[in-house]
Amino acid sequence: MRDWVDRLAEVGRAKPAVPPHVRDHASFDRFVEDEVVGRVTPGLAVATFDRDGLRSARGFGARVAGERGGCAADTPFRWFSITKVVTAMVALRLVEAGRLSLDEPVAGRLPWFERVDPERRVSVEDLLRHRSGIGNPPPFGWGRPAEAPGWDVRTEVRRATLRQRPIDARRHGTPSYTNLGYLVLGEVIREAAAEPLEALARREVFGPLALDTTDFGPGPRAEAALPHELALHPRPWVFATFAGAPRAFVDGRHKSFVRVHPFRLMGAAFGDLSGSVTDLSRLGAAHLRDGEDALTTISKKRMREAHGGYGLGWSVDGHVVGHTGSGIGYRSELRLLPEAGVGVAVLANVGHIDTCPLAEALLEIELTA
């Protein structure tokens, strides 16, 4: 079940209607320039890729509404929940190294977790597949202005988890998307590796895949696409209230867009990555090809195996493997067709856009090229 925070995110979601005549990259670009950037989102970046790597990548519109400086293929955007794919890759690297097992109980790594899982039912794989039974609580206090002090993440994750009802047999094993479950997974990874997820991701994923613009946090303000929302949409105000600092999260307005102040998120594992559409394509391409680059072929295939709509880090819908990222100020989408060996990536610096029609149109162009 989607909780009320997810339902709020869907309020007023703008879904660009891609017309039938958009059948190649030139007509797609004209549609985006005429009907999407400046109307639905200040800026956008898109890319297509295959097993060999990048096919095309470009940016449209503005990094900041009302200011000079356009979006390009190397402009960082927040990826939000696509971060979970990287978190899963780090977990699988530890499994490959024999430092973690997918079937081991979470309470074996985090003794305090036994207070919500007294039967020790929940495994590492359950966390990866969103079937742990951990809820998806409203993110009260999970965002702060970028320049504000951070959190004691271990303490905050423990506190949020222990507010949950004890996990029973009915909830355990039932697929239900949860950001908190991935924050718990981040702590399991920290214990198994004796170092934080961020350091592992930089060494085991970003380096091998040459993700040069990717890192945790909002990205450098002078280079990144900054976050926006529609002026009349409730999302930025609700988020600011969650963070306890409503005035600190609004940087002004340009026409129909509110500029959202750059912010940090509590905990890296569930949605804190930023990077360019080029880097996102490199990540996707690595999951289309065989051979070891960040992960073995066996681990990559294992990540795509679906149980209840979820792989390990991925969402799986028939032949389509992917993930979206949705939050205040940004929307992201990574979509793969492993059998066809192609994929697309879309990044926007506004939160209320539905990028699905754009991703579908790009995939159709690639399949018919």
C-alpha cells in the first residue's frame, strides 16, 4: 500500500502528452523544447544507452528558473530513490566478497533490531526486496538546508525503526516499498564492512564505472540543476514543514516555479545521490552487459530477478527493469530493457513532473531506430 506521503506526491503530477508524430530524436527534442521546458520543468536531461555504453545525451532548459545557465549532459541532478540501486550494488559486492549473506538475519548485525523483529524473521534480502515488514513513515525531519549540520544517522535510523510495530508473520514477506528499510540496510552495510556506505560506493561503484559527477548530497551549487516546484503545489510547503524550517526552503519564485533551497537528506542509502544523466546511463549500461564491472554477471542477473515486483534494488515490471526517483524539487527515471539491450535515463529539476511518457517515447525511438 502507498502511504499518504506518496499520494501527496501524485497530486497535480504533470504528465507530458507526447504526440504520435514524435518518432525520432529530432522531433522528440522539438517537443521537449516547445512543450516541456519552461512550462512543466525549468530543466531536463535525457540519455539513451545500450550494452556498449552511451548512445546519446543532451540537456534542455535552465539549471535555475529565471537565470542564465542551461542544463547539459554533465549537469548533476538529484537521483533520489535510484540511489537504492547503488545501495543494492554495494550490498552485493559485500556478498561477493563473503562479508555479508543475503539470508542472514538483520538482527545478527544490528542487535537493537530484535526489538522490532523478536523472531529474527527479517533477512538482508528482505530489506533489498522491500518485504521486511518495516513501514514507510512520513519523513519528518529527514531534510535540512544544505549548509545546516548533519545528523547522527545511526541514532536517527535506530530511533525511527524502534517506533515501528513489531514485525509479525502477516507483514513480513509482503512487498511494501519502504525508505526506512533501506536506511536500515545502510546500517547493516556499515556493520558488515566496518565503513560507511558512502566510502564503499565511491570505491566499488563510482570508480569502476567512471561516474565522475556522482556523489552523495545535493551537488555543487554552481554546477547542479537546482530544485523547483510549482508555486501552487503543496509539496514544497509540506516538505519545509517536515524539516521544521519552512522559510529556509524557499529561495524565491520565477513565473510558475518556486525555487527550493538546496537541501541534504538524512542517510545516504535511500535516496541521497546526485549525478548527471551521462553517469546515470553508465550505471544502466553496466546492468545490460555481461562481464565484471562493479558486479559480476551473476550478481547483476540476481538483482533483476523479481519477487512481488521488486528485484534487489530494482523495480521489475515484466520485461522492464528500472527505478524512479521522486521527491521535492526533482524527478528521475532509469529504465532498462535487458532482452533488447537498451535503456533510457531522464532527469528533471522539478518534482511534480511524470517522466514516464518521456522515457517511453525515448525507448520506442531506440527500439525502432
